[in-house]
Amino acid sequence: MTEVNMTPLELEYSPSSCVENLDAVLADFNDQCRAMSEKYANFAHEDVPYGKSERTMMDIYVPKGEGPFPVHVFVHGGYWQTFSKRESTFAVGNFLDHNTILVVMDYTLAPEAKMAQIIDEARACALWVLRNIARYGGDPQNITMSGHSAGAHLLAQILAMDWQAEGFAACPLKGAALVSGVYDLRPLVDTYINDALDMDEVEAARHSPALHLPKSACPIALSVGQNETKAFKGQTANFAKALQMAGHECMSVPMVDYNHFDIILQMANPQSPLFLAIAAQMREAP
């Protein structure tokens, strides 16, 4: 759908509406992912399955040397209907330089999968990493995660899972970074974004992290670009407030001069506030 045909609400939830040079931004994004994938191919364990479907796979990038290594898992965005782990490798070099395993994951996209299945797959991936990453030299006691856009929503749903039912006393993650996410899905129901997802109001509420906060959670960093829409800024501010009122440890990571797309590339910058927040959550911060 072109911006000319969008309603005001759809424009607020269209990340590209605040980006004048979108083609250049996306080209830079893809170029960086391609360069990292090629440069660090020898560090990768590709297409490791965490589930039974074709899309439930991940790539695991492991530093050279002896572990156990800290572990970071990245959940990509794309409004639950585009992108993949192939477009998630932009920060591989930075994490390997800091002797950290980086896991980038796929999940089944809409319309092939409904929201409930997508959330279940994201949770299954997190559980697989917690239970199996030691086989790759990772430290299961030092796992952090980040998610961008729809990936931030999925990570928030991971944090809200019933950890005790999975054999953990509380959330076992060291930290989580939620970047430019949508945490209340109800505004999306009457937008073009919902065409592939096909959620009604009840389903959107059921899958909204803002309405179902974690019972226990690790430290949470929340970030949104200064150059994003009011809707995305509001989603982050409201979710942060809800988490704080529920007693969870969370912090805001200001990202001045960044939009919805280039903000996440700052995970590749070792001096960026976003990467430093993630590093601080690890047991052995660089």
C-alpha cells in the first residue's frame, strides 16, 4: 500500500513514513548483512533446527577459542510477515569481537502462520538456546536477547512466558533489549498490517504484551528512534511505564537522530548506547 492511500492511523504505524531515503537505508542494511555473512561464514553453524517446520531454524556464530562464551539472541522484525535470519547478520562482527556467540533466528511468517504460532516458535527458540547452547560453547547462565520492531514484540512475549512450567524458577535470561516495538496490537486490527495476520480485537488483545506483563523478568532496556512516529514512541513509553509500575527493572536507551530502520544497525557499533546497554546486561561486559 502506498502512503497516499493510507489512513492517518496506518501512517503512524508505517515505519517508512518518517524516512525520506528509505531505499538507501535498506540498501545499506542489506549490504551490511551480506558483508558480515560472507566475512564470518567460517564462524557459522547454519540452519540449526529448533523446531520441526521449515522456518524454525537459526544460525549460530561462535567465536574462536575456548568457552563458555556469553550468548546473544536476535529476533528480527518485519511486521511478522517479512525478513529472515539472512537479514539479521549486521552485528555478527561486533559480537564475535566481544567473544560473544550470536544467534539469529527464523520463524514462520504470516499469512502462513497466525500470531499464536509465531509467538510459540519464538518461545521455542529461546528455550532451545537455554537448553542446548552449551553444546556450542555458550554459557546458559549468560544469555541476553534483543528484538527489533515485530521482533521486540516477540521478545516481550518470550519474557512473559510461564517459566516455571518450563522448569525455570524465574526468567533465566540475563537481559533483554526491546527496540522500536509494538506492544499493544489492538491499533493494528483496522490497518493494512493486519491483512496477512487476520487478527480480531480479542486475538490482538490476547497477544499484546502490554496487557499481559511478565510475572518475573530480567533487566529490560527499551529504545526507540528519535525520528520515528508518535505511535512507535508511544508504544515504547507506555510499555516502559507499565513494566516499571509492575516492579520490573527497565531502562530507556535514547537513540537520537535514528529512524525505525537504521536504529538497529547501531548494534554493530561497539560505542553506541544500544550496544553498550546490551553489553552491560552480560555477566562480563566488554
